[in-house]
Amino acid sequence: MVAIREVTKNMIRLGRSGNGVGYDRFIVISIGTGSNKSEKKYNAKMVAKWGALTWLFNSGSTPIIDCFNEASTDMVDYHNSVLFTALQSQDNYLRIQVSNYSIRSKMQVKMGQYKLMYLI
């Protein structure tokens, strides 16, 4: 959404918006390369009896923080889907989430295009 805002802002600033911005001309491919490390780490039966302290600290992890962090990927997809649907351009948005790749060495992680290699 930040990229869409920046393009829109530049179009308006440069006077290229004409009769509106024309969001139907935008095509967005959102590529996620993160991994869900805590996927299926918690279940309803397990957390049903937790108190506030357990949500903050549990066996060396922080469940409440894990939940917020893992939700961000889903929220990005949801917000963009709602935005493009509201603009009647739902066919112009595609989310690709790649999360099952292996890291071969720490050196490769530091390379800027490493994660993109796994999308091919």
C-alpha cells in the first residue's frame, strides 16, 4: 500500500492524474518470502487455560508477540484485497507467499536477491 500511495502521490504531483488517478491501471504483485516459524505452534486447547503472564512468556517464547507478527502477512494480503475490490480492480492484485525454502548458508542470506531465487 505504501508503493501505491507513492505512485499516486507522484502522479498527482506531476499532473498526470487527469480525471482521477485511475487505479484500474495499477497491477500489483505482492511477493512474500517470509516463513511462518510459529505456524501450528499453539492450538486452542493449549491456550484456553493460559493467563496473562503465559501469553507474555511461555517456555522461552512470547506467544502474544508471535501472534501479532504472524498476523502481519495475512493483514497485508487482506487490506490490499479489500482496497482493490473497493476500487473494482480485484483482478489487478496477486499475492504470492513463498515460505518453504531452505537456507543453505548464512552468506546467501545477506545477499539482496537471495529470497527471490526461490520464486523461480
